[in-house]
Amino acid sequence: MAHSPAGFRCACPDVQLELECIDRLYLGLYVPVLQDPRGVAWFFKTHRGHDFASSSLMAPMTERFVQQIGRFAEREGIDVVQFRKGQRKDDLAKEYLARFDADEGVLFIGKAQERAKVVRTERRRNPDTGASYAWLVKTTSMVNHYYFYCVDRDFGPFFLKFCSYFPYNVKLCLNGHEYLKRQLARRGINFDPLDNGLRSCSDPKRAQRIADELSAEKIDRLARKWFRKLPYPFPTKDRAAGFRYDISILQAEFALTQVFDRPLTGRIFFEQVIRENVDLGRPDQVQLIFDRRVTRRTPGRFRTRVIHDGVIPSLHIDYKSSRLKQYHKEGRGLRTEATVNNTYDFNIGRRLENLPRLRKIGFQTNRRLLDVQRLSHDPALGEAEFNSIHRPQLVDDQRASALRLDDPRVRALLSALLVLHLLPCGFTNCDLRQHVASLLGLLPGQYTQGQMTYDLRRLRLHGLIERIPKSRRYRVTQFGYRAAMFLCRAYNRLFRPGLALLAAADPPQPAPLRAALRQVEQAIAQLWDDAA
């Protein structure tokens, strides 16, 4: 899989590993008939045989369920942790996971009070008789939720969050990359992990096949398996009568990870991608990326944002309530990630059985973003070429010292190449030595033949000149001429006059560069004062 993605054929560093995988899946588990007050009334009156339906009948069920959780934790020796406000639950889960050495099991149970959709009773009054009566309504309330952080043999870490109040809706959060890592390890396939991904893999094609095999059926089996292991709010009689959980997709992330062979130049490349594609949030571009028609009447927000986390930038493109994100993953590669927060954005239902259709849309969206992105030049290549001149080189076991622009002798060599490249038959050691000595203000004898031989070797190993076959003459390479032209002009027209303006106490004429730098200094000073 060492190839460049479609949109970057001539622009990015080589891709060592390319992997498409479902990333984070956040699923809702619910008993369908109990999501409506009329279904709840039928549950209590018809199924359970009560004379009325009221929240007073729900309280004993809740009490029994909470007691089951307590007994389960005590029996299994599992910690029950009260989450603090603002505490990162995932960080706590990582601490427990680091100490967990079993193949599968429950790490800990977390408890938090959160808002949830519930069914409650409210008192209403008959307009004709004035008599009051109980009426079931759907509302929201702050109730306790129990997080079961677990490790599965096949899926790795995940959690189930149970609402402790009727109708006991559940959330399931799992990660496709964790599933992939578990499957690779069980099959004996060597891999080097990234946080939430792979850095390398001994069999990338097989890894892709395993990632593709993560199906709705396997996820459904995972949920049913752990329902049998954990405390369950509905007794066997209710389950036998058909009061079973269905699964819907609340949020799905579809990730394309491309690991570069040169991480540093990969980041330079991505930063250039951001600069040249900040207009991708325009409706006409969103149409191309998400393959959806966007008109003035299309609801939602269409925009591009560049968000910085410290010095790490990320590109975000919004389409309705869904998002496409692109960022440099752990300094190693490019992560393109489509996040679907509402399946109806793509005219797809929420049930888990729609995962294959949603997966196809998510991965195609990632690919279309890469196809839309184009670069006018290659910053990664520029960085590599700059380093090939400005740093020492090792070519065929021959070491050549750096050609640093701050060295007057190097600047003289580059300037001489601009003249000698015009000679149709090339040039000799003597020809170049005379020009370099003159540019350095030296007599020919003060710049020795040995020094010239050393510099010729440096120029040749850095690729700026080449020896003419079967002769002692040299010629300037095409790259050597262009590099010498650019570096000489940059020094003469940018660095030298620019630094002169900055260093002068009182420039003879207004200097826009100095004025701009003064504004930057004032802004930094003001920011410092505000922070203090």
C-alpha cells in the first residue's frame, strides 16, 4: 500500500501505509415501543396487567436495577466511581486499562448524573367533570447513569452507559481501530500501533480486509453478549414478550489514515494543503466533497475552519450537522475523517442495519476531499531540496559538508556557477578557482587548488554540478543553476537589504518592514500586559 492518494499524486511524501477503518461508533440502544407514552401505558396495563400506568410503577423497577448493579460490583470486586464534574472519563478508563491484565472483563463502573429522556406522570384535570387523573408524558430529567467500562476479547475497550430510569435507554461506544488491533494480534500479524490507528503493519492488505469485516451483525452480537453478562433492567418475562433493545447510530466516524515515510515533510505538506484549501467550505465545494446538492434552501451550515491545538492545525469542513476533519496524526501521517452526527443528512435511517450504506458514504467523502485538494507546488519537495544543499550529504559512502548560505565562500561558489553554466564545453578546476577567488577579493594564489578540489567535490555530491564523462571538466546541472539563481537572489534582494533596514538606527526613508514589526511587537507587549 505504499502509494500516494488520488488527490496528491505529485504533491505529498510517499505513503507507507493506507488504511480505511470505522473509527468511533456511538450507538443508541432502546426498546422501540417504550419510547412513546402510549407504548409505556400498554406495557404496564396490558403486558403487566396493572389497572393504571404511572411513574409510581417505574420506581420499584429502578430501585431493583440499581440494587442489581451494586450487588454485581460487590460480587465481582469492581470499583464504582462517582465521576467528578469536568473529569475526563476516558483518562480514568486509560488508567484502569493500564492495570488490567485479563483477556476481557469490566474495568470499573462509573456513575454520573446527566440529562436523559424519560417518561413521567403528570396530573391533568378533566375539563367537564373537574376530576384529576394521571397522564404519561415524555420529558427530560437529570437522572443517574451507570457507565460500564469493559474490555472485550474481540473488540477491545468499549463502554455501555445505562440510564437508571425508565425506559432505561443505553448508549454503546466502541472503536473500529481497537477491534482491528485485537483481530491482528489474535491472528499473529505484527503491527505498530498509533493512538487510535496503525503506524505500520506487516500485512496491510489483510489488515484492510479485517477492517472491512466489522459489520452491523458483529456489533449487535457484542451488545447482546454483554447484556447477558451485566445487570439488565428488564426481567426474562419482559424479554420473552419482545421487549428487547434495538440499536441506532447516533454518531459514526469513518477514518482514512495515510502514514508518510517522511513525517516532518508530511506535516509541511499538510500545512500547505490547509493554506491552499481554506475555501472548501463554500457550498459549491461542499457539493463536490459530500456528493449532495446544496441550494439556498438547504438547511445547515457550510463552512471551513482551521483550528489550532497548540501548534497542530486541523481542517474542518461542515455539512449540515456532519463534519469532515483532516489533521496530521501524531506527527506521522494524514488522517481524513468523516463524522456523521445525523444519518438523515444523507437520507439514511438511523438503525444499525444501515451501517454498510453509511460506511460507503463516509469513505467516499474522504476520498472526494483528497481529489478536490490540489497544490500549486510541493512544499515537502522544497524542504527536501533545501536540506540537500544546506545540510551535509552522504552519497555512495562519500560525505560532503553542507553548503550554508551564511558562508561567504559558498555564496561565491553559487555566484560563479551562474556565470560558468553558460560555457558550452563546461569548466575546469582552474576556471572556477579564478572566479571564486575574485568574488572573495582574493588573489588566485590565496585560494588554493586543494581548496577548489574540496569545493568541487562538495558541489558534485550536492548535485549542483556533474563531471563531463571522459574529461576533467564539469558542467552545472539544471537543478544547480536554478538553485544557485534562487539562493543568490534571495540573499542579495531579500536577506541583505531586509536585515539592513532592521539593523539601521534611523533608516534614510520610511521602511514598511520596520513599521510592521513594530506593530507585532506592540501587539505582543499588549498581550503580555493583559495576561499579567
